[in-house]
Amino acid sequence: MNRMDNILRPRSIAVIGASRKEGSLGSMFLQAVLNMNFKGKIYPINPKADEIMGLKTYPDLQSLPAKPDLAVILLSYNYVPESLKEAGEAGIRDVIVISAGFKEIGGEGIVREQQLVELAKKYGMNLLGPNCMGVFNTDPAVSFNGTFSPTLPNPGHVAYVSQSGALGVAILELAAKTDLGFSVFVSTGNKADISDSDTLEFLYEDSNTSVITMYLENISKPDQFRKISSKIAAIKPILALKAGRTESGFRAASSHTGALANPEYIIDGYLKQCGIIRKDNLEELFDAARALAAQPLPEGPRVAIVTNAGGPGILASDAVDRFGLQLAEISEATVKKLQSVLPEEASAANPVDMIASANHETYRDVLEIVLADPNVDSVVLIIVKPPVNTTPKQIIESLDSIVHNCSKTIIPVLMAQRDENAGLKKFKELHLPVYSYPEAAVKALATMWQYQQIQQRFRKSEAVVVTPRSDDLLETGSGEENKQAPLENLEDLLHQYDIKTVPSIITDSLEEILRFKDQHDKIVLKIANEQIIHKTEAGLVNLNLESDSAVREAFTDIHTKAARLLPDGIAPKFLAQKQLARGIELVLGGKRDVLFGPVIMVGIGGIFIEVLKDVAFRIAPVNAYEAREMIGELRSQALLNGFRGNPEVDRDAFAYAIQRFSLLFAEHPEIAEMDLNPLIWSPAEQALVAVDVRATLLKSSRPE
């Protein structure tokens, strides 16, 4: 059984804290269960009542005639641990704790929540919450509203998982005014035991759910979460609103559930790796969910716009371009057919403007012609009031057979009054989500195309095998924190992973440097001691050295400056490198995050990395697709194509370097941080070449 089975499909429930007091949590919860006509047994628990809302009431769990599948605790926080213990002793293995007053308030609340966790482990219980709103399941075979929401959910096929209970109540009220229907709702609260991953495991199997939406404040158990979400992404879309994008939102999210809100720069890349589409606000989240739940996915990005007014058609066209879709180039044959059914002053190009005289017959004829064009993947159908001699209801009724026999995506925009002539019931019957504005409709359609691409990727997912290893090259030996790895060892390690480094030597001998210089047109001379990290800022890098005298002068200058910076007894070491031809400077970096583990970064590098901040992040290791996706996220795309005399960067070679670096970083847990900055594309080598590399090692785990 899935951990959520009895919580979302209970056959009997005990309501601990049921009350007849109007307005109380215990009263509201029990009323919600009854209002949705729960099919199972209900056992209200209250030692001070014999009957509540027509139901026989029991003083405690021990007096029940049968063991319930699920217990719901609605008591004040100070009574919750004892109540949970009683449930465990009664053999109840599934519990929802609605009560607040735990980790989210800090201090004693943290201790109380830990008690709940220990009790759940002791009795082998599945615990949802605390500090949550509960769950509901609209499946007709279940009909369970285990929340305290006064609003009954519209049945549908969209699941909603929310870390915020109150937000769940608000969403139900808002959704009641739209065509959005829910299958399952889960309020995870503090996630003391059951996490988002457990809920996703249930939704993966749930045939009544076709789209999953989530409101997240933090990610817990990231490995488990990524594993199940990646599996789901191949068959069902997951949309998420992740709170805490700003510093103030980050702090608020941390305090709300007593959990550390995860760093924004990691979360964005992580969600992409999970196959989750991130949304900026609730309106976008549910707009996209409505389209995904109702319509088939578009086969491509080519959109046709059909409208009876020019302005909305222009707005839709702008949105098509802005949201990454394409305005379809309809064929000449289609144009001729459209001209045969449209008045002369109408536009038979895309967008197809039928003008204000269009009636329901015009809509039917035009839509049929446009959908038949092989260059069209989807249609945005705009109805602007007032249509002449017709109504939106007549229009949609005339499209019945066309929609029923169509496998392409149709997204309607109804810019008209929602009255009895709007035909909303018919739109719903035809599984057509209705939008009020062209931009919202196109954005939802763009999400559908985005998911189509995600689905194909995850169906052909490339697994990357990681073999953790601790290389003697990087052994700290001394057991100290934050030790810098010797440069010569790092170069050997990079070569093991087929990452090229610039031809170089490390030495303290001027004569060796001069002999190295004779082998190359120009060289670079730097300090090589790992104790000095920021070489450029310290004036310890000299470029374009062509003559022996220039080398000697640079050697003396670096030696003098370095001697003042190095610890006593440490002599300067020098790194002499071949001066590479000019090229765009890139960066590969990694850091070991407390929650996510090995995180890698790719971006525009060199000395401007901290200014431009043009970077993308992922959890290591990454596959070929993810590596190319990281490159595609960089804002400075033009620089990679060859800019101001710089050679064009081979993106496949760049992606290969990212993959290999990610594997290196994932397989070497002793590395705390690592930077290859800059990496320069070498046309001669047909590879990215690491010019500068540094790594910080974690404390050694080996005995001295």
C-alpha cells in the first residue's frame, strides 16, 4: 500500500475533537465530511457528547466498535501527543493532525513536533501534518472532504498539493467560480512525517488525476522528490508555485512552516531536473492546469488565431511570440478556402480576422478550414462581444461535431459577458477551458507545449551512473577544514574526466620557466600556491609574456608580492601556461549544498562573473539534455556564437565538458567547492580548455 492510501481513500474515520459548538474547528470539519456525503463510517470522538450532527459519538478510541482506517486530530496542541499515542495503541496506522502550535512557532513547538515524529515511528504510523488543513478526494467511490473548508470542491482531474492550508481554502473558493475541477487536495503542513514525495507517489497511481499542481515553501527529501517527480513527468504534468523568490519571501517561508526555505538559485534548476514547470503566481498555475486537464497536448508550437476583432488578435499574436510559440504559416490552399467563406474586408492570413459580422456559421466554417491545415498545431479561438446575429452559446453549439472529431488543441477566449447566452455549460461539456483574455490563453497553451517537450524528454530519459570515489590526489591528510587542493593534483583529476587544461608547468625555477617559454609564442605566469586563491586581485598574474626579459621581470614581481602573502616557511611556486588565443571566457563551478548535495553552475566566466551573474544551476550529475538546457538558459547567447573576433563556441563540446565536470563533482564527495574559471574555447583543440582551476576540500575522513 501507498502511505497515502488510507488517508485519501479511507473506509472509516475517527474525528478526534468533533464538536457541536458552532464555528469550532471540530464542528466545521465534521460538517464538511457530512456535506460531501462520505461513503464510509464516521466515528466522532468527544467524551462530553453522546451525539453530534445525528451521529453516535464515542468518548475515546477504545470504545469504538471497529478500528477506523484514519484518525483526524483537531485538539489543542497540548493534547495532540497523548491523542496520537492513544491512536497508536489502538492500532490506527494513519493519522492527520490538523492542529497548529508545533515547529512553525519555534521553541517548544519544535520539541512537541519531535514527540509526534517519535510516536509515529514507534507505532509505525503514517502522519500527515501537523499544522495542516487536511485532505479531500472527489472520486465518487470515496467522496471524502477531510478539511474544514466550507466550500465543496468541484470534481475534476487536477490534484492540488499545498504546504499552506489557508491558501487551500482560498483556492477552493476561487475555483468554484471557474471551470477548474479537483481530484485530490492534500495540505502537507509542517511535513513532520509524510512529505510531498509520498503524496506524489499516490498521485502517480491515481487514475482520477491527470494534472498535478503544487504550492511549495521548501523542498524536503530532495532525492526522493526528484525520483518520483521525474517518473510522473513522463505521463502527467506537474506545475508548481514555489514561494520565497525574494529575500523577504525567503524569510517568511522559513518562519511559516519552521523549515529552511531552499536557496532560490538552486531550486529553479532543481525543479527543471524534476520535470516540474514553475509558475510565477496562482492565476498562471491554475490557468495552465485547466488547459492541460481539458485539451490534448499540441504536437508542435505553431498557433493559428481565429478572431472576430482585430485588437485581441494582435494581442494574441504578440503573446505567441513572447511565450515561445510560433504564429503558424497557413498554406495558400487554406487561405483560398478562407477567402471563399469570408467577406472581402476580412483577413484570411494568420491571425484570421473574420471581423465583427462573423456569426456562428462563420466560426464553424473558418475553424474547420484552419484545423485541417497541416501547418497548424493549435488554435486560439477568440469570441468578442457583441457577435452579430449570434451568441457565444450558439457559436460553441455549432462547433460541437468539429471539436468532438478534432485531435488538435483548441483554446477559447470569451471576451463577453458570462450570462445565460455565454454557453459555459457547453464549453465545459466539450472540454474547452475558457479564458477571459488572449494573453492568459496563449500562456496556458505555451505551458502545454512546454510540457509536451518535457514529456518526450522524460520518456527517453538518460541515466547517469555515479560511482563515488575518494581520490588520493585530493586527500587532505592533515584533517583541517577548507584546505585548497594542490593545483598539479587538480590537473591530473581533470584529465581523468577528459577535461582539457592549458599546456603548463608548475615550478619554482626561473630556468625551467624560460625553457617552457621557448616552446610557445606567448606564456602566462601566475602564482601556483594553493594558499593564494584570488590571484588576479593580488596582482599575481602576468599575461602575454613573449621575451625572456619579460618573463624575468614578471617572475621577480610575482615572487616579491607572493612572499608577503604566503605563510612563513612556504616558498612561492609558479604556474607557467601557454597563452591561448582570444576567446569567450566561460565558467564551471560546483558547491556541496547541505540539502541538495553536489550543485553545479555554468555561466559566462572570467573576471566579470560576479557582475554579470549570467549562470544556470543543476544538481550533479547532469545528462546530455540537461547540460544543453543549462547552456540555453544563459542570457548572453550571442557571445557563444562568435562575438567581436572571438571564435564560435561548439555547444556540443561545451555540453560534454559540463557533463564530465558534473560527474567529477558528484563522484568526489571530498570536494566542498570547485571552480574552472575561465574555460576558453580552443579551435585548435576543438575543446573547452580550463585555464584556471581551484578546489576547496572538506575535512579529511581518514585517520591521521
